[in-house]
Amino acid sequence: MEGSFQITLLIILTVMAGISAQVLADFLRVPAIVFLLPFGILLGPDGLGLIDPQLLGIGIEVIVALSVALILFEGGLNLELRDLGKVSGSLRNLVTIGTLITLVGGGICAHYLGEFPWGIAFLYASLVVVTGPTVISPLLKHVKVQRPVATLLEGEGVLIDPVGAILAVVVLDIILNGDADPISIISGLLLRLGIGGAIGALGGWGLGWFLKRSKFLSEDLKNLVVLAGLLGLFGIAQTIRSEAGLMATVVSGIVLRGSSLPEERLLRRFKGQLTMLAVSVLFILLAADLSIASIFALGWGSVWTVLMLMFVIRPLNIWVCTWTSDLNWRQKLFLGWIGPRGIVSASVASLFSILLTQRGINGGDSIKALVFLTIIMTVLCQGLTAGWFANWLHITSTKATGAVIVGISPLSRLMARLFEEQGESVVLIDTNKEACRQAEAEGLRVFVSSALNTAVLEEAGLASMGTFLAMTNNGEVNFVLAQRAVEEFDPPRVYAVFPRDSQGQQHSASPQKIAQAFSPDLPIKVWNQYVDEGKVKLGVTTLKSEGLGFQQAHLQALIRAGELVPILLSRDSRLEVMPASEEWRSGDRIIYLLHDPRPVLLKRLSGASQATRLSVERLPEVEEIPLTKGQPGKILDVVPTESKPDKVSDKQAKVG
């Protein structure tokens, strides 16, 4: 009874420590492994002694095997084949040639610098050929790099994990059995990959076929069916050939993703949550089982081994594998720096340590200690500096320009021309052919299609665009479109026009990613009518540090009264869609529409013209942009004017 209580307490403490580390890492925007490793060591026998993984006995091997299977399946499920096709050549090289470079280079360094026997040295190298989605994916969530770079890192992390694990098993077999026949080595590797790939492909297709036709199943039950199917495929492959199950899980995830399930978003969220729990538990248990003394016993030679892996072998790997790619030198330099090791290396090393010790072969604890030293050094050095390095190289996706706007209307056409005036490419998408013809007549690029069509979004170039804006007349549709854009392309800035109740009910689906555009509860139909009838003035106001509070209060009062809607924000030399919840700062230039309620006929009778410069005296520090319909020309055409004291320089524009 006492033993069961100890195991229960161990599991409770492990889960609590793992989730606490995840929360802290999410708050500080760093990879979770940065805290998972020290938390595990602190609570383990070398620390406070609250968690002793040895109490689980052989159960630790079961937990490791099933958790790694779940992690790799989730990685395959998140792979986007469309993006992989653009970097397929480099990715293929990384999984094949790159694996060989790391294996040979790592083995030589571990032997000559770390003073390990050749067999143990190459076993270490086989364990660290993998990078791992458990570290790469969280890292890329916090460090938004350009899409080709992110795709290559994600694809490498997922696809190289089973290859590395199977390679490590082959090397271990050689050490244990003395079988060094090159033919048997290659055949053993290919056999495991082939069996796993075939079972995974067939099983993934079968799961997709069943889920599409099982209308009687609830969404929650479908998630559990996928979980059971995943474990079943892993078990079948493992039974036929050891370690073939890892390849089966990855391939089944990729095939299932390609099945285009209606519930794919919910399935990925469910698997993502399970994976986060599995990673948290695994890292805490494996780190708690690590002997600190064994790491210090390695000596400086092992430190130099890891440094060579980071600064020589990884850059050489990237340089060779991306030689013929379209990546520029900045992107290649970043790829050469980012190669943190993760849970697969740690878990397989822990299992191998046990197997070597059971067979009476020295080096089990040392190989585990060196792998964990590699994980610690690569995560701390590369993971924590990735954001700074990406910004220094100017490869962050947040600097991307261009916009895809869904919903063609007078207001969206106006915004499209404002973006184009700043030199940014714009694409409009709508199913209304007449609205599309009007936009084309103004020289705008248009797609007559539904924005739910991923192929259309890809053709529109959303993968390389900086902004996605959904502004149809249906707020619920706008939010769904924005969610789809986030899931499929993840552009840096995603906006949607939707009512306040949708924000409260649905924002949890894509936290902090989809911004409500313009202002809360914007009556977009009304403002489209105002623009179409010429009952608005387009203006710009720059917020000054002096009287900032008064300016903000004045503008907000006009917004609440429904007389003004801010549409664009110019900040740090970049034009952005105005978010409804944005806090304005000194120096911001706010481009707005102001409702002019006077009837058009009355303005004509009074002798006014839309081409006449309009004055809005109620707004402080205003630069007016007159609206002129039916005439060509730029929207924000800066015209030099005579400088006058206490007045802002004039800007004039024409709206076609």
C-alpha cells in the first residue's frame, strides 16, 4: 500500500512540476525545456529527492515509448505538405546527407575530444542527429521567422526523429552483438523505415476513411478513436520490427493530415494538449533520473565535443544540404545556428543507458550524461538567443509586407489602395463577381472564390504576406476565415471584423492571434454605404506627446458616437490595420474616416466640391485628405505646401 502511495505521489508531483514549468516558460516566452530540465533535476534524487523515477521500474520504459509515439504523431499531424514541397530538396538532404554528416562528425569529435571508445562515440552521435519538434515547435511559436525557414526546421525536427532513433538502435545492435556488416546495417535501417512507413500510411488512410464516414461519433469520441488507432499502429509496427513504430506514428500523422478531416482543427488541438502533457512528464522524469555527478565527470573534452557539434558540424550540415536551395545567406546562417536537441534524444539515451548497464558494458551513464549535456547547452545557447539572432539577421516574419483582404466593398477597396500607396502588394478575395469587377476596374488584384479554399489563399500569396484581413458583412464568417488563415498559413498579423459577443465566445480558439479590426461593434454595412455615397472624409492625425490624453479622449469620444472609425495605424514606418484594442502612443499616425452627414445635394447647392480641401476643426493636429470619386491618382499623394506656424503640413489625395 505504501509503495502504491509513493508512485501516486510521484506521478502527481511530476505532472504538477511539468505543467508549472510550461506555464512559466509560456509567460517568459522561452522554450519549456529551459525550465523542465532544472525542475526535474531539482526534484530528483540529486536535489530535493521528491521524485525518484526508479520507483516506476520497467514502467518508465513504457511511459517513454508511448509518449514518444504520441509526440511524433502530433508532429506529423502538424506538418504542412504544401509548405514542405517548397523546401523538399533541402529537407531530403537534411534527413539523409545531414544525418550522415552529424553521425560521422559527432562520432569523431566524441572519440578524440571526449575520449570515448569508437562504439560509444558513434552511439552518442546517432542519438544527437535528431533535433526534435518538442523544442523546435515552441521555439518557432515565440520566434516568428520567415516561412521557408520555419518549414524547414519543423520538417527536419519531425522527419529526422524516427530516422535518428532507428539509426541509434542499429548502432546499439552493433555494439551489443558485434555485427558490423555494412549490408546488414543498411538493410536493418531500411527495413525498419519501410515497415513503419507502410503500416503508418495504411493505418493513417484507414483512420481518415473511418472518421469521414462515422457520422454517428461525437467529436470527443473521434479524438479518442484516433488516439487508440495511433497506439494500435505503434504496437503493430513494434511487434513486427523493433523501433519501426516510430516511423509508423510519423507517417500516420502526415497521411491523416492529408485526409482533410472536417474536425482536423479540434483533433490537432486535442493531440497538442496530450503532447504537452507527455513532454512535461517525460522531461521531468528523465531529468530527475539524471546524475549531476556523471555530467561533471565528463570533463572539458565533452564540452568541446558539444561546441564542435554546434559551431562546426551543424553549420557544415546546413551549408552542404542547402547548397542548391533558394535560401539566402541570412536564412542559412540562422538554420546553422538553430539545432537544439529534445525529448527523443533524452528518452532513447536513457533507455540505452539501462540496456548497456544490463549487458555489463561500460559507458551507459556517460552516454546519457553527454546527451543531456548536449541538450542543456544547445537549448540554452541556441534556444534563448534565437529571437535576437533572427532580428539581427532581419528574417523575422513580422517584417513581412503585403495584405490579403477578404470581402470586396467600398471600404475594403479604399484600404487596398492605401496599402498599395505604401508600396505593398494587395489581393482581394470575394465570391461576388460584380464586386470583383468593380475592384478590377480600379486596378486591384482580385480572386473570385471563397477564402475557405486553401489553394486560393496559397495562390494569393498569403504564405509570404504580412497581413490578413477578413471584412465581409458577416462577423461570424470573418472570425472563421481568420481562424483558417492562422491554422493554415499563420501570417504575422491577422484581423477580422466581428461583433463583441463573438470575441468573448470564440477568442479562446486562437488566443492573442486574431485581432478585432477597427473598433468594437463596427456597423460595417453602414460605413460601406457612407463611403459609397461620398459621405465621409479621410484624414490623418498624428498623436503628440503634449496633450496626448486629450487627443486620445477626443478621438475615442467620436468613435463611441459613431462619427469616426480609425482604419489604419502608421507606426515605426509600417502601415497596419487598426486593431480595436490597440493602445495608442505618442508619434502614432492614425488614418481615419469621419462621417460627414450633410446630404450630397446640399453640398452641391452650397457650391462645395468633393475635390475641395475639407477641414475638421474638432480634431487636434489634423492633416486632411480630401476624397474625390471617379478620378485616377494616388490616395496619399504628398503635396509640398507653404509652412505655417502652429499648423500641420497638408496632405492631399484622390480616391478613384
